[in-house]
Amino acid sequence: MAELRGVGIGLGVAQGPVARMAEPLPAPADTPSELSAADETARARDAVAAVARELEQRGAQAGGAAQDVLEAQAMMAEDPSLETEIDARIAAGKTAEFAVHDAFASFRDTLTAMGGYLGERAADLDDVAQRVIARLRGVPAPGVPDPGYPFVLVAKDLAPADTALLDLDKVLALITTEGGPTSHTAILAREKSIVAVVGAVSAKDLVEGEMVIVDAAAGVVTTQPTPEELERAQNRADARASAASAPITPGALNDGTPVPLLANLGKPEDAAEAVALGAEGVGLFRTEFLFLSASQAPTVQQQRESYIRLLSAFPGKKVVVRVLDAGADKPLSFLNDAHEENPALGLRGIRALRASEDILREQLTALAEADAAVAALGTAADLWVMAPMVATVEETEYFTEIARDYGIRTAGVMVEVPSSALLADRILVDADFASIGTNDLTQYTLAADRLLGSVAAFQDPWHPAVLRLIREVGDAGRTLGKPVGICGEAAADPLLAVVLVGLGATSLSMAPTALADVRASLLEYSLDDARVIAEAALAANGAASARAAARAAATTTTTLSETQQKVTQP
């Protein structure tokens, strides 16, 4: 028996034989074309268009976050600048296959260097290029294997197009050798409730048909398990399935301390599923969906209609809306598309909105009007509005003042950079609440692009430096009586969720499918327990040791609690 370690997604456990993802197609040779440039150009364009339509179809079938990712892939496949690059190579005598391969690789490298939103899409271009080249060659695109029986899928990483449509009757669990907790694979696995361990480097040595146990709660893959280990894993899986079917209750610790569990949503249509899965409101509504696919800013009326649909789905519940988070790393011609050497540190978030204040004012107008319209129907939600990427007290004062001018009753800020965490005691004097975006906070704290594979190991919210900053915000919120929410992917980690509450978080927001696991995890601990577990994590020197220390402390507190219950029983 051996244990392979990675980052677990959720609390699930599964077992089965390994089936490995097929290797990528070999790169096309750089040989002269035997066809005319016109014929090669037509072949390339037909193949790109066909793959784009296939991605859109897969997205429509999958829905949710997968649809957003796949539609973004389809748009990038047909990007005019990419088409120009392909045409130029064909005009130079290259084959369509080589032109696609070389142009996509060049485009990917450019986007990777840009980082941020576009950098996130860059890794997906490899998958698109493979699909286009496979179509040009008339062969199946590399994808998920089908050995004819249920299996544990092992891959370097998984393309969104494959993750979106995994047959969960066949794929028992997922193991990747690359990626981290905020990768597309992890996000989509969490959304589909797939048992997964990502970033397990040693999994590259797993062989076809080998039996393994995938323990997401521990972040461990066990090879050559004994019959007893297989039985224990199955018992855990059965118990978790039983717990998932239990009645949904509000998020709380076992001492009754309430911890509202909210949903991260990208569009109003996602609300129904979130409610069905037990979301007590919305902790992050991303408004970018209205802007990113448009050539000009949406009108106030268009925005208002979307916000009305969202608020109507949560009568009497808290709905936290983030105003447009865009800038140089999400180029919008009507906002800011100027080239920047380091867009992650450029004109983005509240900075970009201040430079184009009319867009912010129109968005606040639409939100206030939607709030009033829903209230008039007798189904009012509790609307909170926050600004992204706030770095200073002055930016806080700017946003809260302008938001209140438009009748927004509850105006807050996102804490995503270390400066705002360190100044939380001053920022929360003016802001009504803070919401911590752990993905960006980790990126900026550890100076590691969260979308760059070579530094993925640094992109871990368990790092004590990140946890210290979160504690700063939690302490400030407690002192000033202001709510502090978490809306990054960290909130979906069941054990880290307990740590976050111990650090002062008053609510947690996550992908709706993570709600059940987090709810169950919180119910195992009291607030005192959560603080003890958090202190154990803070005392560690790194992310892995913090995770291990928290797990050990959690085991100790659970054991003590069980012992005390036995002692006090009559």
C-alpha cells in the first residue's frame, strides 16, 4: 500500500480501477502543404467552426459554470486575431494542421503572459487546438476513455469540454497530476460533486486497471488497498450519501452559532439550483456575464431586468452583488482595453470603474431600481452591493458614498489584496461589510499568478500568511460589529471552512454543490473548536503543514467532544 497526496475537492471518497486519459495528439510536422492556400484556409476555418459549435453544444447540455467556460472557449477559438494568425501561416505555405498548432500555441503563450482572466483561458487553448487538429486529420479527439466498466479517471489535467460531460455512472472519481484548488478542473468537479484529488504529482505512475481509493477529504489516493480499507471506504461513502439525503438545515456550528451558507452565482438562471441545494442567499453574484460578451455596455434597462430575476429568486434573503470586476485583464472596449505589461496589477476592479464612472453609476442605478421593483411586488430581497479589488480606505469611502447616493442601503468592499486586509479596521469604519475573495488574496499575498501552472503550489489559501490576513479582517469585523464573509473557493473546502469561521468569518459563500459537505463539516465543531483549529493552522509554517495541523486539531476536538458527551450522559 502507498499513499499519493494532492488537494482534495470536497469530502467524498470513492474506489475503483484506474483508467488513464489518452496522450495528446503528436504535434503536426512543419512540412510544405500540397494544397493551395485557399483550400488549406477553407479546411482550417471549417474545422475551427465545427469545434466551436461542438463546444457550444456541450456547454448547453452541461449548463452551469461548465456552460460559461465552454462558451468562452468557443469564442476564443473563433477570435479574429487568431484566425489572422492561422491565415498568415497558411499563406506562408504551411498545412492547416501546422498553422492551427503553431498559431494556437503562440496565442496561448501571449495570453499566459497577460495573466488574469485571459490567462485563465490560455490553458484551455491546448484542448481546443487538439480538437481542431483531430478534426482536420479525421480522427477522434483525445478525451475520456471508455473501458466498458466504472473507473477512476487519471489525467494530467482535464479540459473543461471533457469535465462538463463526464458520465458520472462510469467515472467514479478523478485524479489529476496538475492543477490546484482554483483550477477549472477543480471548480467543475466541485460543481458536479465529483470525488477528486488534484495536483497529485505521483499519480503519473498509476497504471491501467490498478485499484485505488480516492479520499478527497484527506487529499489522499491509496494504492493497493487491503479488503479492510476498501470496506471502510465504502462505509464512509454510504454514510455520506445518507447524510446528503437528510433534510436541509441552516448553516450552523454544533453549539448553535449560525454560519449562513450562501451561493456564488454567475447569472440569474443559476438561482433555482442554488435554492434547491439549500443556499440561504447569495454571497457573490458576478455581474460580468452582462458585460464580457458585449461590444458596448448593457443599458440600465437590460441590467435591471437581470437583477430583478435574481432578487425575485431570494425573497427575504441576503443577495450580495459585486459590481463589474473588469479591466485590462478582461479587455472591454467600452471600459479599458489598453495594453498593460502586468494587468493583474493594473487598471482593474474599482480602479477601472472610477476611470469610467458612468458605467458604475448606470450599474448602481439598475440595482437600486431592481431592488425597488421587487420590493413593490412584496418579494423584496436584502440587497447588498460591494466593490471589487479595493486597496485603500479612500477607495472604500469613494464607493460607499456613491452607492448610498443611489439608495443602496448596504455597501461593502471585497478584500482581495493585502493592503485592504491590513487596513480592515479602518476600511470597516465606513464599509457596511467586507467579503474576502480568497483566490486573489492568495495570489497577491504569495506573489504567484493563480493561473500559472509553474507556481500553482503557491496558490493555496491554507498558507498561514493568507490565514493571518483573514484573521485581521475577522478581528476588525468583530470589533466594529461588521459582517465578514468569504466568497472565494476556500469556503468550499469543508475543513478550511471551519478554520475560516474560527478566524472570524460570519458567513461562507461557495459553489452550490459544496453546500452539503460544508454544512455537515460545520456541525461537527463548536465555535471554540473552530478557534482552536484555526490557531493550529496559523501556527504552521506552510500550507501543507497548516492543513495537517488543522486536521490533527480537528480530530482531537472531535474526540474530546465525544468523550465529554459520554461522561455527561445519565
